[in-house]
Amino acid sequence: MHGLVHGWRLLGDARRLARHGILRPFERHADVPASFRLLLRLLRLFSGAPATPDYAGGLRACGPAAIKLGQALATRPDLVGDEAAADLAQLQDDLPPAPWPEVEYELDSALKGGWRAHFRHIEPIPLGAASIAQVHRAELPDGTTVALKLLRPGIEVQFQAAIASYAWAATELARLGGEFARLKPRVVLETFRQWTMAELDLRREAGNASELREALRTTPGIGVPAIFWAQTTRRTLAMEWVDGVKLTDREAVARLPVDRAALAARIVRAFLQQAIGQGFFHADLHQGNLLLSADGRLVLVDFGIMGRLDRRARVYLAEILHGLIVGNYRRVAEIHFEAGYVPPHHDLHAFATALRAVGEPIRGRHARDISIAGLLDGLFAITREFDMAVQPHLLLLQKTMVTVEGVALGLDPQVNMWDIARPYVGGWMRDEMGPEARLADSVLGTARLFGRLPAIARRLVRELPPESAAPPLPPLPPLPEHRPGRLPWFALGLLLGALSVYAIWVS
């Protein structure tokens, strides 16, 4: 029964996509079954579909969940192709807002006592509207101006129904095998679902903003708005108002007395500090989410999509970037094998040579001289040739790196991403992977081990057989002859461990 419901809903979406010519590439795809290809042709009949697919228009016709999925696919040219990715980038633009009477009803439902108990005034016309939420200018009772973000009316129900159908479709695609199985559609869709569900709870976004603000508090030139928690609920989010211009307004940015090259470099360094330095990064850093404030700060907004990397992944990322910067393709290949990104049956030297063929042509060149389409095509060819499965935990990182590069290029076409990344990545590796850092990690590891010893001992005691069942103990061996001046290695190890614990305790 569920399959029929999902199939009917997806059939309606397929018809909308067919009207915009989006399904044409699948009509000739070798991995698509013949019966399915015939269905796609029938859906296109008498629809007036354009010869050139209108990807953005088709997804807008399918609703907010499809728009959000299209925004994610815009950064995955390996899945949709370069032309489709460029067209889908239009989905970052503002959408028509929900009518004020519907918005007011939502606000009265979300805020205890109605919205007038929390705000002196709210502008009915929003500053911007996206697929999930829209933002209004508002005033608190004390006159403080805030940016009030609220979910679009009825958006949760729409997303839950759409994502359930997408999950069903992903399962069916995975059964086709081949390229569809390698791209792990079910896992990718689950990642997308988690991103979206997090965005549908604005308290999570408020927590993200607060955590990132704390992490970047000492970073010069970068700002994150403060949160007003009393006016923040699951469906509303009140943030500090920032006077500034979006980087999408190129004319306004051009009128400001700002060094565009320095600003581009600041954006790249800010991303590296978040991803590598903190392991917690803003994963939707397009121009519309970056404001240039009146005091010259670069202010980040919209914290619905955030990424996390554990220390192991951050070390791998830093080593990969450093290896590409200095041309150490052998080490980059080793990292891919150590991390399990490349199956072990492949040859490491062949993989290193494939990386060199892609990396060497771009080293030392300005970004304007590099064919991004050609670079991505080469990298994606490597992933296919060496059976590299999609890594869901790296999807956000890949998406954000591409977006940050695009923002930097829009500010400074002369920007060289490698030159900007080199000092930060090199310094982080010295600080985090040098001899002192390794010694500190060893001491902390020893301390954690000693801290776990009582629990381990208790577990061992519980697992011992009852006393009545224990066999008689053998006689103790004679004590070894004592030799003055020599300390047994075992005792020395215990002593060093105890000293390490003591040092950490008193520090």
C-alpha cells in the first residue's frame, strides 16, 4: 500500500519534471531498465518539454522538499553533471513568501501568549524567503531590533511526506545495482533527511549558532549573531540584527571600501579554521549567507546545516590538503587507503599516479586559469576507476569546499586557493601532529587508561566463577633475587603512568 502511495506521488513529480525536460537524460541511460525508459518517454508526451532541461524550474514545481534536494545536488556534478549543477545553483535565490495572515497564525501558535507578548512590532513583508523558512525584521519590547526567522506554514508535513517517498525511490534505485549501488542512494538520502530534519527545528539552529559563535570568538574579522533565547522556539528563531550587505549584492559590495582579495582570503581561512581547527563548520556558506557589516566584519548567518568532523577525519583532511599543496601524491594515496576510502585490492602506486595526473596541472596556477569542470571530471573519473564509494560523512565537507571556492572567486578572480590554504594547514599540522602534540596525546591516552582500570577490574570480578567452583591455586613461585640499583620495567611503567595522571590532575 505504501509503495502505491509513494509511487503515485513520485509519478506526479515525474510528470512535472518531464514537462521541464529533466528526465530526458534518463531516457537513454544504460543502467535504467528498458521498461522504465519507456515510461519516462510516455511522461514527456504532449508536455511541451524543452530540448534543454530546466532543472531549477522543474524542482520548484515539485515543492520545497524538491528545492532543498536540488540545492544539495547543485554541489554534486558527479551525480547530475556540470550543466545540471550550474542550473540548480539558481535554487539559492529567494522564493515567494507565505502570506502574512498565515505567518501571523503560525507565530501566535508557536509563541506562548501570542507574538505580541514577545515583540513590539514585526514587519509583515519578509527580508527573504527560502524553501523552509523566511526572515522578518522585528523589535523586542525594549526596542532592540532582531532578525526573526520562522518556518513556512505547513512545511513539516510537506517535507515528511516527500522524504518518505524519496526514501522509497532510493531503495528501488539501489536494487538496480551498478553505478546506482556505488553511489549509495539510500545512505545519501538518509544524510539529506538528517540535514532537513535538523533545519526544521530552529532550536537546533540556535544551538549551532551559539556553538559556532563561541568557537570563533577570538577570530578577527569574523562574526556570528547572538541568539535571543526567550523568543526562540522550535518554529521561531530570534537573532541579533546585523547592519550589512549580502555578498550577493555585488554592486553594494563594490561601493564599500573593502579589499576584495583580502576578503576572499578571509573567507577561505575562516572555513579552514572551522573544518580543520574546530571540526564544526558552517556547511551552507553561499553568498546569501554571508554579510559584510558596516564595521568591516564578515558575518555568518543561517545555521541550519552544519558539519562535524572527528579528530581522525580532520587529520586526514589536513594531510590530504597538505599533500596536494606540496605535491606529495604518494602520501595522499596512502591516506585514502588508511581511511578505507579506496578498497585494499587496488594498487597504491597506480592511485598516486592518477592523483598526480589531476593535481599537477593546477599547482601554482590562478583559479581563473583552471577548468573547474575538467578538474572535477578528472577527480570523479578516479573515484569510479578505483571503486571509491560515496562517503556520506564527507558530503557536507565536499559541498562546502566547492561553495567557498565559488564565493572566493566571485570576490577575487585572481585568488589562488592553494596559496591561502598552505600557511594555515601547515601550521595546524605542526601544532597538532608534531612531537609535542604526539607526546601530549600519549600522556592523555595513558591517563584515560588508568581512569578506566577500576571499571575493568569490577567487570573482571563479575565474570569470575563462584569461589566454590574455583580450582585450588598452585603454590607461589619463589621470589626473584633482589638486585639493588635496578627497577623492573613493569614498575617503571606504573610509575610513569602515575606521574602522568598526577601531572594532569594538578595542572
